[in-house]
Amino acid sequence: MTLYGIKNCDTVRKARKWIENHQLAVNFHDFRDDDLRQEDLEFWCNTLGWETIFNKRSTSFRALTDADKIDVDQVKAIKLMLAQPTLIKRPVLVAGEHVLVGFNEADYKRVFSL
């Protein structure tokens, strides 16, 4: 299992603390420091839909050019998220074929069978 995010994000910190408190073996992948693979983004988007992964409420989205903000589809969203990982809703937990976005304790308990 891998938790993707940015280490200074509050929601990522909550998820990491919850995982640590439950002594679970989960790898943490900081996609600012450790880079991000297009294949991972495609898997997340194909599993949940790009609209779930792409954060239109972020400061990063508001800072995009008007041209980047219009006509967004999955291909364009992935391209933008690869260029600016802060456009990704965080954290992203990948557990086998399961992908969770954000931190919801009930969802984490379900995925970890707690």
C-alpha cells in the first residue's frame, strides 16, 4: 500500500498520523520530492474519474492561465497534474485496486479491515 501526497499538507499529515497510530505498513510517496508517474495518475483517473483527482478548488488551479482552465478533460488534467502536483487532491491511498482520495477514517478502516 502506498500513500501519495505532500508531506506538509494538513490532510496528508492526518492520514499519516492515523496510519502510524494503527501501526500499519504503508509506504509514503511525496510526489513533490519523489516525482510522479503518468501511469499512476492514469490509474487513479481511470479508477475514480479525473474530476475526483483534479483539485479545482486549489490555489494552484486558481493560478493557472485562463487557457489552462478551459476545456479540461482527462488528458489535459493529467498533463497539468504532472506539471503541478499540487493540483492533485490529497492524500491518495492506493491499496491494490482500491484508490481513496482525501482522508476519511471510515474509508480507511474499511480498506485496512479494522
